[in-house]
Amino acid sequence: MKRTAIVLALAALSSPAFGAVIFQDNFESGLSPANWLIIGSAQTVADPLGPGNTVLNFTAPGSGGDLFSVVIPVGAAAYH
């Protein structure tokens, strides 16, 4: 009985509701102000190792964060 309860609890915790993607960006379109708040030196540049790709680059050292995602709206029942 106890083992069944543990298996059911693990199955419930692994449901898609807990693992849903709420934000993603591949940087191929640059750093859109709709998705990103740029405070420091973040920029997108051509990937030197993969032609046709774009990568994130920082032009200066910084601390405290150079790039932040904008506020992501989630449901009231979601955990942050």
C-alpha cells in the first residue's frame, strides 16, 4: 500500500503541468524588447563556430546581471 502511494505521488509530480515550458528564446531574432531587459553589454552576434547561428555575447565584464527576461505572466495557482 505504501509503495503504491509513493508510485502514484511520483507519477503526479512528473505530470506535464509541472514541466511545461513557459519561456524560450533561441536568440536568432536578436534581443527583442518584448522578451528581454538589457541592462549591461549583452548583444547577439554571428556564431563563430556555427555559420548561420546566432549566439549571445557580452562586450564588457559586469556583475549583478546584464540581461533579464521580462515578467512572465503565469496563472495564479502557479509556483514561482
